[in-house]
Amino acid sequence: MGTGSKEPRGVRGPRGSSGGSSGGSSGNQPRREPQHRNAFERISYPWLVRMLAVPRWLVVVLIASSLLLGLVLSDGLAWLGSMFLLFVALFLAWLLALSWPALTGGRRFIRLLAVVGILGIAFLKLTGRF
């Protein structure tokens, strides 16, 4: 039992591992987020607060009805249907951008695929092919 500066077994220090220093960056250190990310979150905060102030079912009904109207409207109102689909895609893209750092690769891919799919359908409706 020496008087060295070693930590007891099982105790983690600021370096993340018990005892030695790795010399490299540790996964436990906080990441420095880019300035544009902080600005995006700061701008989004009031909108999130407003969205959380209304009943949750209302947000779901609004998005679901916009998606339904976007898919159903055709012929002379296809342009309006594409606008509803663009609204849904923008909303989902905004939520995806906010949650991006917390998502794993597979979850990012699926959500991005949904946004791109809705944008593709909106484009096809706008051009009269859907």
C-alpha cells in the first residue's frame, strides 16, 4: 500500500478509466457542438415549447390529416396535396435534425428515408405523375 496517486479499484476519475491515463480523447468527455447546432436548437426551442403546450393528440391529428390530404388530393388539387406533403416532410425533417445527435445510424437512416420518401411523393404529385 503505497502513498502513490493511484485511484482505488473500481473508481473512475475524469479520465474515464480506473488508474492509468490513455493519453487520447475519452468517450466520457463532453463533445463540443458546432455553433450552428447550438443556434438551431436555440431557434427551435420556442417552437418546441409551443408544440408541447397544445395537447399531444392535436399535433398527431394535424400531421396525420395533412399526410392523408396530401395523399388523397389529386387532379386539379394535386398541387395542394403536394403542399400538405411538403408540410409533413418539413416537420419530420425538423424533428430529425433536432434528434440527430441522439440517434444511432440505423434510426437515422430509417427516419431520413421516410422524409425523402414523402418529399419524392410530393414532387411526383407536383409534376402530375402520382
